[in-house]
Amino acid sequence: MVKRRILKYLLLILMVPLSFTTAYSAGITSWCCENRELRYLLQPSSGAEFNYKIRYESFLSINLGKIKNFFIILPPDFSHTSPKRYPLLILLHGYNFHRNGEKKSVCNPESARDLLCEKKEEEYHWLLLEDIAPITWAMMDSRNKSYKDLEGDLRRRFQELVKYDGLETWDYRPTEIATSLVQHNLYSDGGCSDSFKPILGMIILLPDGDNSFYTDEDEGKQLFPSTKQKGGCDVFSADECMKISPFLSRYMKPGALGKYESYILELMQYLRRSSSIRDKLLPPPYTGIGGFSMGGYGAMKIALLHPDLFSSVSSQSGLVDVELLNNRVLLKTLMPEMLEVFGHLEPLALPTSSTINESYKRAHNPLRLIREGRGRKLWSTIYFDYGEGERFRAIKEGNKRLAEILHLPNHMISIQPHNGEAAHNYLFWRSRLCNVLLHHSLYLR
């Protein structure tokens, strides 16, 4: 059995194009190379005021048996010739509802391209929707001596981002975004001329977690056929999509099912042992982990199960009490992967035919882990919040319970100007991003 498994991965490696077996800098996947914002962020232009050090890299995950892509944001003073080393901050994305399609056409190559590029690959979410790069670099910029300086820096960065199609038509204006980040959230007491201390320089990892809930799938089985194309994007074709409903034309895309908690730990190990930045990273526990929505759940759960690897944790609108989601009809309709990750999904059958492994769910529930005393050394390093406009009852109730267990005041953020009505969306999560980065900076020193 062991020999067969080794042979399988050797064959897999041989099948992968060489360009994807090694990391590459400032590359853009061939599927999405026409995206102007990606080109602006990854390939510095001589005409731009702001240039960022961002890498798009790939590695072969043994736990998943396929190539996975990720972004790395390097700090402004990063240099391979310098002996300086940095802590690592891992930010996990949320559930991508675009992957859970209602029409068969979403499984053809043209629609797959739309899904991966226009709707954004999962690892793109922090970069293109949360605008993590300009916000992080402004927070790290030593030239910003006051909160007023920081706000002005952010405004200019977002103004330039607009020139490269970096903001959607429904987004706020650069001045409004900068005001929300600084005056309404990071420093809400007025007096923006007060001194500001830049955050700690850190390397930020943005991995691709699909719709996995960052958890090792319960039964360990494979529902999808093997993906034909192993490199680049998670491209897929019609025969790789699985119909999940006997009545509706509802399909589940490849990905999301596998050993995804193990994969995140594997990726951390790869960065420190084999990647191009392995000599620039501080060892554990100089690592922070955070995320929004599903990613907030994943960050909390992974940190509590592996507390010796981390020094700080954050969750924005996180599903911190996963036991609150137990309606199989709702899950099969909205998040079918969750049924299989935490139990058994019966694809072409009524939702009642699927089952949830309650003991497995309990073992991976952040709230229960804290009640059982797991990861106690990290409790004081946890940042979490959710918005007043949050409509997912399980998220709202779970975060209230978390505050009660940790004997903390309610961490609900009120509706403010330019924060997406404090709802479950990128506008709200971005408005709190300076606070999240500051939190990790304090604990990663």
C-alpha cells in the first residue's frame, strides 16, 4: 500500500508541468492574465506611485494530491540580501458561493474561466476584494507618523488602485474607504494628528482553501473524478462536476473535499523548509492566523488544535460555533461541501439521506474546544468581531457565546458610514482590516 501511494505521487509529479513544480515570482495565472488589477499589484509599473512586493506561487500538496496556488505579500523592506527575518501571518478566505452553481453551464470551460477570473479564485479574495496589499503596506510605512498621515496614504493608494480597475462600481470612493479604516475603526476617538506607530513588518500568506472549511474530510473518500489538469487554476470540465440534487439543476464543483487542515499545516512547513523565502521566516510560534467567515472558523479551529504553532488568532464574522449549523436541507442547498466534510453527502437523494457526524463536528468546533480548555495559551491573543447587520444567525449567536465564554464584552461592530452596513460582506471586513493587522502585530513581536 505504501509503495503504491509513493508511486502515485511520483506519477503525479511527472505529469505536472515544470513551471508549476517550482515557485515563481510576480507571475499571473494564464487564465486571468488580462485582469488589470492583478497586473498592477504583481508586476510593478514604472508609472505607478506605489509598487508592492507580491508573489504568486504554487506547490504540490501531498495531502491533497494536487497543485495549489497561493499569494505571498512581502513587507516593504524585504530583501534577500538582508539578514532580517519576519513573522508569518496566514489569512484564510471564506466560502465561495459561486462554486456552488445552480446551472449545468457553470461546468463548461468558458464558465469555469468566468468563475475563476471574474468571480475570483479563492486565494484572490483577500488580494482583490479585501485590498490587503495597499492597506498592509500603508500600515507598515514608517513615513506615516500620525493617523492623519496614514489616512492620507491610504487615500492615495486607493486612488491609484481605481486607475487600474481595482474598485468595483458598487464600492466606496477612496476618501470614504480611508476614512472608514482610520477614523471610524482604527482610531475612533478623534484627533487624527496623534502619533501613529507603524505595525510590525511581516510576511502574509494567502492560501487557496477551496470550500473546505479547512478541515480534513470526515470519511476520507473521493467523490469527484480525478482532475485532468493539475496545474495553474482549479480548472474543471462538465464531467468533473457533480450533480447533488435529484430535482434541481444544482451542481457541486471539484475541490473542497480532502485533508485541508493537514494541507494548511503542510503549506506552513513547505514555506519554512523548501520555499524561496525559507531563510526569511522566523520559526514557530512567530505565526499568526486569521480569516473571515469560513476562514474565521478555520483560523480559530486550527490555532486551538495546534496552539504551539501560533502566537495570535483573528476571526471576522467567523462561524465559531459550527454546531449551530445542523439543518441538512439548508446545508445541502447552500453549502453541500459542509455535509461531506462533517459527515456524509448523498448526492442524488433527498437531503434527509445525508448525515452529519455530530461527534466529528464537536471535535472541530472552536467554541467547544475552548470550553474543553484546548489552546488556553492563545485565548488572550484572540481577536474576533462581527457586524450589527450580520444576517447569519449561527454566526451572530456563536460570536455572542464566544464573548460570554471568554468573559469579554460583546464584539459586535455597529453600522457606520462606509462599512457595508456592518453585514456579511467584504466592505465590512475591509473596514476592520487595520484593527486586525494591528492585533497580530502586537502579538507577533
